Amino acid sequence: MTIFERMQKLDRRWIYIVVALAIIIPLMIPYNSDNVTTPPTEDLYQMIDSFAGREDRAILLSFYHDAATMPELFPMEVAILRHAFERNVKVFTLTWTPAGAPIIDYAINSVKEEFPDIQSGVDYCNFGYKPQAFAMVLGMGDNIANTMNTDAEGRKLENLPIMRGINNYSEMNLAIEFSGSSAGGMWITYARPKYGLNVAVGVTAVMAADMYPYLQSGQLVGMLSGLKGAAEYEKLVDIFAAYRDPKIDYSLKIDEDGNKILPGRPFGREILEDDSSKKLSLITTQTRAVFTPDEFAAFTAKYPENTDILRSLSKDEEGMMVIDITEISPEQRTEMGERMYREIDRLTRNTLYKFKVARIGMNAQSVAHIMIILFIIMGNIGYFIQKARAAKN
């Protein structure tokens, strides 16, 4: 028998095994792949990033889904929360369904673990589950504190520091709804035309086609579509929001001119298209912090008491100063202090697993799709060859 005839007679269980391995292996052994970002994702990122460091701006995240759609939607929520916490953007969260309340807590707590300075009621506020969605959507357009009254912890909103400068949709000027069904409908229908609220959505891949007309009409300012959209947003956060310049001391908060020192850097098309940006979004484990001589000098100047440790750890490789974090002993870590160690760790550009889940999932999804396409092509070729031989005979 020819290979195509063997394919026709192949036990389907072997096909299932091959497809299963095509999914499992990329999940177990991640690899770096290029993930091209799309305009709907970039537009949403830039809208959120424009609120960075502003007391009079905030975003609202609506978790309008249950656990069934978490594989696609949860990585989006984590990525946006990480972006907001990195860039000092005020965040409000709510849900119209009781099943969404624990998902909000899970998302916030997962991200907040890496940001010890982030505080509830100061940097973010969780409204929790709220019934009467129609009344709430319209009421917040007039006054958020009077409409919501209390947060999920029972605290009066008017007493929370986060409400300073935030009154209604004029300040909380972006609502992002995550849903596996018709996302954003109430915000688009009522809040946008009456109050001018900017609306964006995060949806499962099968729902994306229904949302594109709203993007084209301008009723949506951006959209994250399925795992691909989440992977794109993760990449943007790695390149821009999570970026740290070794020369800047971010602990100062304010520079010598009295301006705020914001972590990360603003979105830039030229940065995104530069080949060097690919190194900032790798999903494989990274352990080396690489500095130019000027960057290394500026970095050591921030820690004058630890200059000797830094010099002993650094190696000159082709004109670049390199520190491998795996070579830092427990004693050296204790001596240099947790703040300095965390900064070196961040400069390795090593992304934690929970912040690259979507990109790892996209790798597995891509390999599985390629395998299925190959099986379809080979199966069809074998079928038509057999039909041609049968007709000839």
C-alpha cells in the first residue's frame, strides 16, 4: 500500500494521540514565537495607557462571565490589571452575575502578588456583584459614589482615596466588558450615547465576528479577541508597561523638576517594530540582566553601598555588562536587600508564568491547528488518489 492508502486505513486513535501530543508538548515546553499585534488590541492598550499616573482618570472592568469562558477571558483580565498596576492607572471592577464575583477576586489577587505597594481603595476598587445593571449603568453617568454607595468590602465609596478626582464617566472614561456572549451591549446602547463613555470588549474568539461592526462604526474603541487578543496584550505589557530603564530610580516617584516618575514607558510604534523589542517579550525563562557600560554605571550609582557586590557578580561580554541572577547566593541576596534583588530580577526581562499564559496557549493552539490541517490535506489527497485508481481499474 502507498502512504496515502495507509493514511486512509489508519486507526483514528493514532490521530487523536498525535493531536494530543501537539497540544501537550508546547504547553510543557514553551518556545518563543512572534505574535503580531492588531489595531483593536493596540487601540485599547493606548487608551488605557493614556490614563497613566492621572488622578482624574480611571477604567472600569466588567466581568460579565462565569468559569466556563475563563480559559479565553481570564488571561485578558490579568493582562489589563497588570498593565494598570504597572502604570499607575486607577481600576474599578464589577460584575452583573454572581458567578463573576470570585473571578474578580481571583484576578486581582493573582496580579497583586507581584505589586506589594498596590492597595485596595487606593489603586483599585472592587464593587463586586451588583444587580439592576440598567440602573447602575445610567446612575454612574451622573455620580459613581451615590450609585454604587459601597464597595465589595462594605466601605463607603466617598471615603476611599481612589475616588479623589473621580465623579462619573467624565473621569472613569473607559468601560471594558469581558463576556462570552453579547459583550458591551448595555454600555454601547445607553452609556455611550448619553454620556460619551468609551467602551471596549474582551470576547471569546467565536464572538469576535459579531463585534467588528461596532469597531468599524467607532462605538468600540478596542477589542481583545479570544486567546489571540490576550496574547497580543501580554506582549504589549511586556514591551512597554513592564519595561524598566536601569538608569532611572523609580523609587523616587518624583524627579528633580517635580514631575512624576512613572514606571514603564508610553506606547511607540517605532519601539514595537524594532527587532530589539522581541527580546523583551520572550516567554522562555530568562536569567541574565544585560547592561551597556553607561547603564551599569548609572545602576550601581543607585546602590553605592552594594557597588562591590554588583561588580563581583557582573561579567563583561562583548562590551556589555551581564549579571546572571542564578549566580546570586542567598547571602549576597540578603546583603544587597530585597529591593535591589527585585530590580535585577525585573531587568532580566523574565516573565512570570501567569503573565504569559495566553502566549503559551497560542503556541499549543497553533501547532494543533497545523497538525489538523496536515491531516485534512493528506486525507483528501489519499481519498482522491484512491478514487482515481478505482475509476481506472
